[in-house]
Amino acid sequence: MKRFLFACLFFGLSAAGVAAQDFSKVEIKVTKVAGNVYMLEGSGGNIGVSVGADGILIVDDQFAPLADKIKAALKTLGEGKLKFVLNTHYHGDHTGGNIVFGPDAPIIAQTNVRKRLSTEQVSKFFNRTTPAYPKEALPVITFDQSVSVFFNGEEIKVIHFPHGHTDGDSVIFFTGSNVVHMGDDFFNGRFPVVDLEAGGDVEGMTRNVGEIISKLPSGVKVIPGHGPLSDVEGLSAFHRMLVGTTDVVRKRMAAGKTLEQIKAEGLPDEWKSWGSGYIKTGTWIELIYNSLSAKHS
């Protein structure tokens, strides 16, 4: 009952579109990625799953009302118990299920994730207020830079990349399976959310993604925070988009153009399809403009 009441409170105070979503119609799609790793798609951020002799580890857990469907999907992969939950960052479409899964397994996240989940978060960009999570939904193990979980026969490296999507982003490297879960530092084929109010930074995201690409081994599979399963080529296309679109806005700002003028001019046609997701072209231009303006100030 306590979990149900929290879910009602959480979604009642979240954005209207989320609150109005009919989760009963959401289906959880299971995809084998490589090695011990699977990907679950439903509503919200993609879930990474490690399945093996040690049990089950999940990366992110979407929304609380989907927990039973997620549990059912996990059972199709094995009867092992859930042993760990990793949060890539604090947003509710990646951590909403903490209230259900937290009592079953310890939650691990970067230090800033716990700080944000344990206090009320007010976002002008998302136009919502998110209440502090209850104790059982909070990470119980936190780290500043990195932590490793040795599980199901491989080292799972959890590494903090600062000031990208938020100030608490982690990228998960399944070293034996040759899989990386990027969290929301990768929106496959679409413009990303950069939560400037929570320490995000467009140039920081660009730098982080470039650094990650330079370290990825051949043949690695890449799980994005949103969008279909990808690889280095897909992640590189995302990086080129970040570099190219930011450069366009930067040059127009240097020429003295206003935000309204830059939005009116739009972006080159090669980036047109990237505006088909949650973040439209005009919003992406505004995010770049505000991010660059904040750093200049």
C-alpha cells in the first residue's frame, strides 16, 4: 500500500503527459544483447539486465506501475533473484521503479543521484515538481567516481561522467559481455534531453561521449537510454550530431544573433530527422543556446 501511495503521489505531481499515460497498454520487449546481458524496452529509459549463476542485476527500472511487468519479463530470463539495481541518473523514467525494487535489492548510484532523489526537485524545463523519494527507494551504495560489481562472471564497471545529461550520470561497462549501457548520455537517432537545471551541459555531454567512443572495444553493443539497441557507429552518429549542431548555434551566437533568430533559421537538413523524438528541433536549439550562454556568463 505504501508503494502504491508513493506511486500515486509521484505521478500525480509529475508532468501531465506522464500522469495521463496508460501503463496497462505498455508491453515490455526483451532483446538479447550479448553475453549475459539483455535489454528491456517499455516506457521510459531502457533497462539493462545481467542474468547468470549469481542472479539478476538491472540497470534502471522505468516507472513504478510497470514493476510487475518488468518482474514478469525478468522471470523469462531466469529464476535467479534480483541482487543489484544500478541507477544511471535520477530522472523518474529511470528510477520510478526504485520504490518496488529497492526493498528487494540494494540500489547503487553516483553520489548526486541520491542527493537529488532524497530532496524535492523542481524543474522548469519538465514543468513538474518531483517529491523526495522515500527511504526504500533511495540508493544505499553511492560512489563519487567509479565502482565495480563482480557479478555473473564479469566485472561490471560503473563510471561517473560529470556534467553531461545531469550531474550524476553513470555509464555501465559489462566488460566480459562487451556491452555498454550509456543511460541518457545517448539518445539513439534523436536529440537528447540535457537537464541544465540538474548540472547537465551540452558541451560536457559531447566531451563525455567522445571520450567513451575512444575507449570502446571492437564489436561492442551499445544500449542507449532511449531508442533501439545500437553500436559504435550509432553512438558516433550521435556524437557527430552533438558536435555539428552545437557548432551551428555557437557560430550564430558569435555573430550576435538572438535565440529567436537562431530558432527561426533552424538547423541543416541533415539533422532534421533527429527532431522526431521528445526533443524537437527548436527545443534542442534552445538547450544548446542556454547551455553555451550559461558557460559564457
